[in-house]
Amino acid sequence: MAGIQLRRHSLVNHMTQAALKQNYLQLTSDLKKVKNTLALAASLPCFLRERVTLEQAKEGIQTNLETRSNRFLDLARARIYECPASPYLRLLKHAGCDFSDLRAHVHSHGLESTLERLAAEGVYLTSDEYKGKKEVIRGGLSFKVCPDDFELPHSSPGFLTQSSGTNNQPVRSLSPLEWIGLRTLATGVFFFAHNLFSYSHALYDAILPASSINHLLVNAKLGKRTDRWFARTIPFNNRLEGWYYQSATHLIVQLGKWFGPGFPTPELLGADDTDRIVSWIAEQKRLDKNSYLTTVASNAARVARKAWQMGLSLEGTKFNVAGEPFTEEKEKAIQKVGATTTSRYSYGGQVSVGCGCGHPSYRDEVHVNQHLLALIGHPRPLTGVDTVIHPLCLTTLDPAAPRLLLNVQNGDYVKLEERDCGCALQQVGLTLHLHHIRSFEKLTSEGMNYFYGDLYELFEKALPGEFGGSPGDYQLVEEEDSNGQTRLTLLVHPGIGQLDEKRVLARLHAAFADGSRGNRFMTGVWQNAGTFRMRREVPYASPRGKVLPLHIRRHQPSSDSEPASLAG
């Protein structure tokens, strides 16, 4: 009996210590947020008053391009080789690469060639490794990391944002004002390439912790007023977190009103409440002004469909789309109402990878921000897929970046090419283009993996064409049932009429089995195990409005979660 009481006392003591540790970490985090907010309030007025001209933007890009290799080496020496705890240092040592080797190879073969050599020798991190979901294993070396291990110390104040967490846990980052200033350079040339300085600008995205407020600050830095901010409602984990992000958003907006060219107060909209956006665009047309709306691709298509339903043309409107693949069907929905598009591409909401080409050959073509980043396709393709997929690896070149990336995969693969397009971005030296941006996420069930590659053709074109509906009405969800079995559930929007479930699932089976013998075998196993099923339900959209073909069902916010709101 005494032994049982002793063990019980030990367990209670352990639980008390864990609770105290958790409370301490939460208090430290809250104090850090307050400190960041006070520093931001003191620095934003000066940041907003100091504008960047188009000529300064061009000169800044060209200067950074000339020094990119040396800046990479300086960053590697200071933040990797002189930091014994750096995860990258462990990988470099395992590859037998000291700093003198790295410097000599960069000077002899160039930056990208060096990064490809390092990746081939194991100096890289997969998306799952970088996020701490899987252990880093390279031969006899093994260790685990988390995104916080790659945070860079910043003298510049900033504000907290986090990635959307569409199919992974959100990653929180500090967005330094210095980094936003560097992002402004490419945006200024991008605006010039698309004649966007003459447009009325609006934003359709959520408040903090979404990274959308970056667009407002970049516009302000360029002296461009943002006229409207249509803000999607988002859930928070608890009331305190909601209060912090609402207060931080309110602070930035107020300072923008006082010291910037014009900051709009966010106007909260429901997921399907887009008629207000269409009405604003129509009002701008009556004033003989073209409209420019920055949002994610699903939202752009949603606004276009609303305009079609309202019988209004969006001619003269340009959408800037990102956050998910910009597919042919989404483009058709936008073109149907007379609007045009351009693209942008970023990683985690903070690392701006590229801006839309002024003379694109592909609908999602962007110029890579080579003055801030180095991009390569991993030299070794993924195994277990029918097509050749080289994961995209990103490397940051400036200490102002929120995190230090060295050959970090972001879960995407793209087509990279050098070409002379003749637009303003190419003329300042940004000659590397990327397009056909796709994810290589995989489904896992019954011990078998399936890289779904590009299911957009099936979910946005084939299924709507055969059974009715439009892009965003079909979605595959990987989830566990009450018995712990992994299921692949096809969600079909209830707004679509009567459907023959057997026919729909047969079409899904056929699509998955198409291609290789392995696909046919795997689909047969899943079919026999009862893995596939269908449910009439509105497909899951991320807080930013993205509707991806695959959603991995995760833990939902607690019952005290609240939608975002912002008074004033």
C-alpha cells in the first residue's frame, strides 16, 4: 500500500512539474509577444515614412544579385559554422564539408552548383524533417529538429505570423520589418511590370496571424494606398490568443492610417459572403478605375463565380493568386467574367519566393527572387512515384529572413527555367522562372503510400464535368473512423443534385488505379479494405479559403475557439 501511495505521489508531483513548466513557457511566450508589440509600435512610424521608389527598388535588387554568393557565405559562417548547435552544421560535418571547402566550391562552381552538390551528399532537410515530424537520418547520423531551431536573431522589430497549416501543423514566425523592406524591392518592380500603381488595390485574406498584413505594409512602403481589406473570419485556439492577434492587427492598422498612405480597417466576411467584393469592383469600374485583388486562388475563383451569378463583368480586374496551384479550371472561371490574373509564390507566408512574370508563358509563372533566395531541384528524384519528381529546395541568403534555410524542401516540386521574357523583372536581373507548382503530399493507408501528384484535373474538371458542380465542390479527406481505420472519404458539396454514389466511387477508383501496375494493386487493396467512401459535406477550406484536393483531417479547435473580430 505504501508503494502504491509513493508511486501516486510521484505521478502527481510529475504532473505538477509538467503543468508548472507549461505555465512558465506560456508566460515567457506572452511576455515575448508584448515586448515585440511595444518594439513594433515604436518602429512602425519610421518604417512607414521611409518610402522605396521604383529606382531604389531596381538598384537594390541589382546590388543584392551582385553580392549574393558572398552574402550566403557570410551567413553560413556566422549562423552555421560559428554556431555549434546548428542542425545544418551536423549535416555539413557529416558530409565532410568545412567552411573553407564551402567557400572554395562556391567561388569555383557557383552557388547553385554548390547547393546541388551538398544536397546530393545529404545536406538538406525534407519538409517533415524541418517541421520535426520525422527524425533526420543520414547514414549513421540521426537527430531531430523543430522549426524554432532555425529562427534567426533579429535586431529589427516585427510581428508574429504563422503558416496556414493546410495539411501540416502551422509554423509560427516573427516577420521582421527589415525583411518586409527587402520584399518591397521585387514588389515595386512587379507593380511596374503589370502597371499596378494605377489600380485600386484590395486584399481578401484573414487578419493576423495570417501573413496578409505583409501586403499592406509592402504597399505602404511603396507609397501605394490599399483601399479595402476584406477579411475572412478565422478561429483562434483560445480567447487570449484571439485578443493578442486582434490587438496587434488593430495597432498596425492604426499606425498605417496615421503614418502610411492609407490603411483600410478589415471588414469581416463569411466564407460565401463575396458579393461585397464584387460590388466594390463594380463601383471602381463606375469611377473608371481598374481593381487589383490579392488573395488565394480558390478565393479568386469564388469571387469570379459570384460576379457571374450577379450578372456583372469584372473586365479590367486583375487577381493576384497564390497559396495553392492555380489550375486551368480556376483560370477559366476568372476569364469567364473578363478578369485577368498574375501569380505569386511564397513559403510559409514569410519567404517570398517569386512575383508574377509580366509576359508569362504559363498561368502560374513567377520570377524567382534570386536576390533573396537560391532555389534548386533536389538532384535525387523521389522514389515510389511514376513520374520523375525533384523536390524543390530553398536556401535563404540574407540574415533579415525570418528563418535560416539551407536546402530545405517545402513539399512542392516545380519547373525551373532561365528565359528572356523581356518584362521589367527580367530586366533587373531576375532571370530564373518557375511554373507548374505542385505538391507531392502522399496518402497513406493499409501500409501503402500513394503520391497523389496532380489530382486537380480529376476534382476540378472530370468530376464536375461528369456529375455536376464546379472547382471546390469535391475533396478527398484522409481520416480515421471510430475503429481507428484510415479512410479516404470523398466529400461532395450538398449543393450538387442527386448522385449515384456507386458511380462516383467507381470513377474515383478508376482514377487512382490509372497508370502503373502498382497503382492498380494499391487501389484494389484499398477497395477491398473498404477504405473509400463518400459523404455529402461542404469541402474543407483553410482559414485563408484554400480548397485543396486532399485534406488530412486533424484535431479541431477547442470549444472556446472564436472567430476573428476587430472593432473599429
